[in-house]
Amino acid sequence: MNQQYSKKVLWLILIVSVLKLVTASLIELGNDEVYYWTYAVKPDWNHFDHPPMVGWMIRLTSLNLHWASEISLRLGSILCAAISTWFIFKTGKLIANEKAGWYAALIYNCSVYTGIIAGLFILPDSPQMPFWTGALYIMGHLFIKNDDQKLSIWLLLGLMIGLATLCKVHGLYLWAGFGLFLLITRIKWLLNWRLYVAVVVTVLCILPIVYWNVINDFITYRYHSERVTHTSIQWDMLGREIGGEIAYQNPVIFVLVLIALIAMLRKRIRFDRKKASVWLICMSLPMIFLFWGVSLLNPTLPHWSGPGYIPLFFVGGLYLEQRSFKIFPGFIKAAASLIIIVLVAGIILIRFSPVNFGSHKKENYGEYCPTLDLSGWKDFSKTFAALVKEDESKNIIKHHSSILVNKWFPAGHLEFYTTAATGLPVIAIGNLEDVHKFAWLNKDRPALHLGDDAYTIAPSNLPLNVAEEYGKYFTTIEKPVTINQTRSGGVVRYFYVYRLKGCKLVPKPILP
């Protein structure tokens, strides 16, 4: 029976990974995904928004940028989700049994956050997942096997948490949660010198983040601190955060883990391993409650608390294990069906919907339509490349002109799709808070000079006053060429291509 569950998990990993590869090939990259491509274009010890791991992973899966496609970028996420699924299964087996581990692995893949957001799309969360789940497995091994005298295990834990932090800095919560657990159940371990050696390993891992911020005046933390500076309580933001978490975890999975958590707290289900329930609570609820508290004062994003739900998947797995004899219980069937329906419907709408689902006003046609973030850029870039070729052949615009941007979106799409089609570099002009990583990319690209020409592209769903933004830099801004994005015969967005002629004022560098 044990071998059967191991095989089932391997088949689960294989089937889900194949389905994700197919899905990845059917939809274009989103705003965030193309932005993280820039982390691979110009690797660094840290970036304006996040640590460097996601960029390093993209470098690896894109074969050092030689294979740039939707599949190559998302391949890392899919592989990381596969590894994480195995860690989830092994941890479930460790703290309960293989059947509970199997159910926990199913829950992991049915969660929108772990299965799709971090498990299909390319985000900093994607490489973090195997390190996060791996750290949980090592923690479980430590306190269940009482291996606190083995330095190698502590070192591995410190490394896992350090690498998780190199993906996103909230990876440090792994130490906070485990420290709380030790304080409650293993206070003597706090005198174990091996624990502090492991902490040193984590610190060594994150030295690149510290170094980068020192030489960049801690710009990352100054930026993020400005996002959390409100002081008045706003209950509606807490409601949006909780509602977002329900959606991001999959409503069915959220209900399952909530029921399972209540059952565990009421001692209707029990883990065979002593203190496992305390450990899971320490690794989950404080993190979730922390972001609920933050959301009372500041806007938050539901995926920030996503890793806090992972330990609750084991509670859900145990609940199913003690109440179901089926390989795929009703909760899992319902959750998986919801995921499949949403994915299939999403792909159909993104690729074929003849209407946009946002604004239909001329001045911002398509704004607030989520499908436009994942479609249209390939076709636009091909059409624009033909326009550039014609412009250069007729001397309408100077050869090797730049594409100017003033925000990181749609700059990411232009960088990934349009530069590849045209060879024209993307140059950022504006505030650092708007252009983010593109300020550093500017350093490697030819700056504007007096007399230069340039293009700028204003998608209708991202309204831009081109004259206001670039008028002081150029002698002439010509009437835009309009390129339509169509789906199934309907126009869903307009791309306005502006020719900016004769640079008369060179923009100041964004970075010193």
C-alpha cells in the first residue's frame, strides 16, 4: 500500500506537469511574468522589488536567455511545483501517514496559489515553494526524530530557509514560526548551538540582499515601507484580503482546511506524532493573522500570506484520511473541477473572446480587462516590426531608434515580445517608483542624444498622455498609428504607436 501511494504521487506530478506545460503554451505571459524576465536579462544580487532567485531560475530554464518563450519561463515554476508536491507528500507521511500525505499533495495542487499562481506562472513565489516545503520537511524530521544533535540537518534547514529568503524576504518567517514552536514545546533546544549555526547559514545566504541594499541606499525597503504607512483602520481592506485569500486558496480548499482546523482544535482529529498540531499552527496562523493585521491599515495582496496556508494542507490531509476511503474524496473532486473549469474558461476567453471585459470608452478601451494582460502582444509585435522596417526604409524615422516607456508595465511586454521582434531597445524615462528594474537596464543601453528619434506605444487599456509625458524632450510628436488587437473578429484593444522626432532635451538619468 505504501508503494502504491508513492507511485500515485509520482503519477500526479507527471500528469499535472504535462497539463501545466500545455496550458503554459496556450497563453502569453502576464505583466508580472514579463517583468521578471528583466531579472534574468540583467541579473543582480537583488532587485528593486524582490531578491534575485526568480531571475536566476529564468536564466537556467531559458538556457541563458537563448530559449525565450512562455514555456521556458514557466518551466521553472512547473518543476518547482513538482518538487514541492513530493516534499508535501513526504512531510504528510512523516507527521501522519502516507494516505494523509497523498491527500495533502492533492490539496497542494488544487490550491490556486500553490498549484497555479506559484506553480504555473513565473513569480518570486515559484522558486520559493520547494525551499519552503523542504524546510517544513526538515523541521518535521528534526522534532519527530529528535535529531537535534545532528549538525548536518540543522545546516540543511538553515540553507533551505536562506534560499527561500533569496526568493522573497518573508522566507524569514520560517525561522519565526519554528522559533515559536521551540519556545512552546522544545525550549531546551534554544540552548543548542547547532540551531544558531543554522541561523548563521541563513544569514550568509541573504548577505547578497543586504549588500545590494547597502550600495543602493536600502531602496527596496524604503519603497516597500512607503506601501505600508497608513494609520487609519479600514475594515473593507481586511474584507478584501480575506476574500482574496479564499479565492487564491480555492474556495473549496479554504472550506476544507477551515473545517479540518476546527476539527483539530476540538480534538476530533489527531496526529499520531506528538506536537505536530502545535507545529502546524505555529507555521501557519501567525503569518496569516499578521497579514490580516497589515490589511487593516494598508492595501495588501492575497498571495503574500499564501505560504501560511501550506501547513494547513496537512491538517486537511489528516481530516480526509480519517474520514474517506476514496483515492479522490468529494472535496478534492470539487476543488479540482473548479480549477479545471476556471483554467479552461480562462484560456478560451483569453484566446477567443471577441469582446474585452473592461472599459468600452474610447479613451481607455479595454482598461480593467484581465484577459488583455495575457494576450495580443505577439501579434502586435509582429505588426509593429513591419511598421519599423517600413519607417526605416523610407527614412520616416532614424535607424535603430528606441522604444520609450514610463512605467514597468507595459514595459515588460515590450521588452520581452517587441524587442525580440524589432531589435529596438526599451529605454525608461520617468520616476524610479514607476519604472523599477528598467532604471538599471538603462545603464546598459544607449542613452538618448540630441536629434534622436524614438517610438512609444500606448495601449488603450493603459491610457497615456504622450504629449505631457514626452513633449518636452522631442521637437515633434506625430499622430499615432493605430494597430488593432482582434479576437474572433472583434477589436478588444488598440495599440497607439507614436513617432517621437528630433530629441531636443536629453532626459536626466534615473539613477546616479
